Amino acid sequence: MSLHHRHSVRAIAAALLAGAVLVDAYAAQGFQVYVSNEKSGDVTVIDGADFSVLATIDVGKRPRGIHASADGRTVYVALSGTPVKAPPQLDAQGNPVFLKKPGKDDDDEDDAGVDKSADGVGVIDVATRKLTGKINAGSDPEEFDLSKDGRRIYMSNEDVKTASIVNIASNKVEHIIAIGLEPEGVSTTVDGKHFYVTCEAGGEVYVIDSNSAAVTGHLKIEGRPRSIGFLVNAPVAFVPSESAGQLNVIDTAGLKVVKTITLPAGSRPMQARVSPDDKNLYISNGRAGDILVFDTKSYQLRSTIKVGPRPWGMGLSPDGKLLFVANGPSNDISVVDVAATREIARVKAGSSPWGIAIVTGE
């Protein structure tokens, strides 16, 4: 064998060994990644060990928000019969401009193509990877979170300016809460006593009591606030403002913005995720095509990780070593090694992946 061939064989063997080590490093984690695909109406299931696609589950129209139950047996996914609309134009300050149609007021809905029978929360059985039912969740459900006991869903109803509290067992909407324009992000507080809802068009954040359904707090945040991420060990929340290109740090005890961070030029921050150890904050950066990583104590930008186009939903592996990112326009998922601060794989999903839920092994 020639020297060149011996070097080639060694290089191939080294690459295969490196790949095997990489797979072995993640194989012990035993989890799956569920991805909602907004335009293809399905959910992609990815193996967390080798990143292979295990299944594609048809769920219904426009799946977006997606979350797993604490026991890992069920995945819930928000479904909507309201067609996808282009984002509104922005004014010079980056705020949305809404144009009224003649003869319509703010409460009128453009009914063209709307299928209200499709609205709800799909229920996926993890063991069989099948859709087993649909829960009533009010009009045009988008994003949601679960109560700490897993019995209720806290839902944003985008087209009717409300939030809903849904009883899973009875399949009934228990409360409808009037809030601001285009509610979107929903997150339950660490103690489970409240949930926060962002209203992207109105630039507002509402705090709602989980038991009484009363609005107990309200913040004004400009620039289309999209989501909320909470620290576990401190009374701090992070809210990205998409069109303003900012990150807002909120003191949840005093309910006030304590710091507003201007992000790098071209940023369009979307979803916030806090690492399991409370040390890192990950922000999916939309049109910038990257993930911003912040120190949760100093609020300093630690790194910028290039991923696919217009990243939106994210999910962290149970040990916090891998970040999975939904890239809508390219119909795939970026797998990020957070310690190495780089993308290590791409996995094909359905059309326009939106949200990600992590399900631990059975």
C-alpha cells in the first residue's frame, strides 16, 4: 500500500472513530426531539442519540407551540385553522403598522380561509407516536405552557386578544382572560403560581394568577416581545424584543425592567431558553441566522453560534449539552454543541419547523 493510501485509510478511520465517539457521548442520554412543522401539518420525531428521524406524525393544521408532559408520556401541540399571514410592515422605530380594512374595526377578523374546527391542542401518545385526540383551547391557539401539576394548559389565543386556561381532563376552557393585541409567548413561573404572556403587536407582558385567572401585573415592552425565559434560582426573567433588537431583563419580584440590552446589529431575537444549570441564556436570533449565548449573571454576550436561516423554536437536551434549533425556511433542525459553541449536525424536518419539545426516554 502506498504512503498516500495509508494516510487516507488512517484519516477515514480517525473520522469514523470521531463520529462513533460523538454518537456514544450522546447515546446515553435517552431522549427524543419532537418538532412541530407549521406548513406541513405534522410533527417530526428525532432520536437524541444519533439524530436520526424516527417518525413523522400527522397532527392537523398549522402546528406551532409544542410541549411534553413531565412524565414524558404525552406531547401536546397547538393547532390552528387560521392561515399563515405575512408579518406586518414596521415603522421607523421598528414597531408594527396595522392597516384597517374599510368597514372593519379592531375586533373584526378577516375570515378568508379560516377553519375554526381545526383549532385546538393535539395530543400525541409518545409510546405509539400517534395523535390520540384534540383538546379545546379557544380560538387560534399559538403558544402555551403547562401547569406544574400537568393538569392545565395556559394558552395564548392570537386572533382574539385573550389567554385561556384549559382543563386537560375535562377538555374544557375554564377561563378566558382579556389581554393585549396578538398574544404569543407563554411561560409558567418556576413556582407555578403565575404564567406570563407576551403580546407581540401591543408590546406588552401580562402576569396572570394560575388559580384565579386574574391579571396581577402588566409591563410595557416595545418592539414585539416574543417569549419569556425564567431563571430557576433567582427572580429574573428574560424577554426578547424582536423588532427592537433588544433583550429585556425583568425583576419578577418587583415586576420591572431592570436592564435593556441592545443586541448586535441585525438581530431579530425570538425565543429565550435558560440552560438547566441556570448559567446560560440562549436566544434564537431570527433573520440574523444565529444563536446568542448570554451569561445569566453578568448579562454579557458570551458567544454567537451560526445556525440555519431564521431560527425560531429551541430545545435543550436533559443535560444541557445540546441545543436543537428549528430553522423555518430551510426545513431542518440545527444540532448545536453548546460547549464547543458550534453546529455539529443538520436534520431534515417537515415544512417550516416552528417549535421543539424534548421528551426523555421511556
